[in-house]
Amino acid sequence: MGIIKKLNKWANRHTNWPLDILRMALGLFLVVKGFQFVGNSQKLYDMVESADSLAGSIVAIHYIAPAHLVGGLLIFVGLLTRWASIAQLPILIGAIIVNLSVDNQNTELLLSVITLLLCLFFTLYGSGKRSADYYFGMQQ
């Protein structure tokens, strides 16, 4: 627990507007992707169809869209940012694996890699000073 407090103090001392805007843009991007998956569930089903079992694909479908919607909203406002970023990691790793198997979607692969790196960054960095976590005193 001491490491998290040290990271929070370091992040709050070194926070600036571009990082907060980057966090909000990441959250907004995830919310938009979540709405795209809700609006076009067949595309999402086709992406996770490579799962070995029907149960695995159904669980994945019912996890991906809500995790993007709720997690993106939490990241956007800076509430439980680390947990929301951690919840995105399995989805993004799966997206990278799926996009590596399909050679014609280089932009989706690039977006998946960038989003994964940003989620890893905000998992370590936290939400910063201009966030709901800081406002509610969850980050000191």
C-alpha cells in the first residue's frame, strides 16, 4: 500500500493539464467504443467468435461493451482510474491478439496498442490532481 501512496504523491506533484486532458480523451474514446459495440453487436460477436466455446464468447460480449462504457466514464471523470484501467487490460490484450490475426486492420491494431499503453500508464500514474479521486480525498 505504501507504493500506491508514493505513486499518488508523485503524480499529484507532477500533474499538469495535458495529462488530465489525455486521461479524459482516453475515457471518452473508451465510451465511444463501448457505444459502437452496443450499436453493432454483430461486429463484436464476429470479433470474439474465435473463442473456443459459446459460453466464452457470450461472457466476452457481455463484458466488453459495459466495461468500455463504465470504465471509460470512470477514467474520464478520474474516479477509480486505476481499477477502471486494469479492467480494460484484458479487453485490449484480446483486441491486439485478434487484430494481429487479421492483417488488413492496421488502424485498429494501432488504436488497440495505443489504448493499452495509455491504460498501463494510467494504472501506474493514477488520475492526477484534477480528478474525482483527488476531489473526494481518495488520492492524497
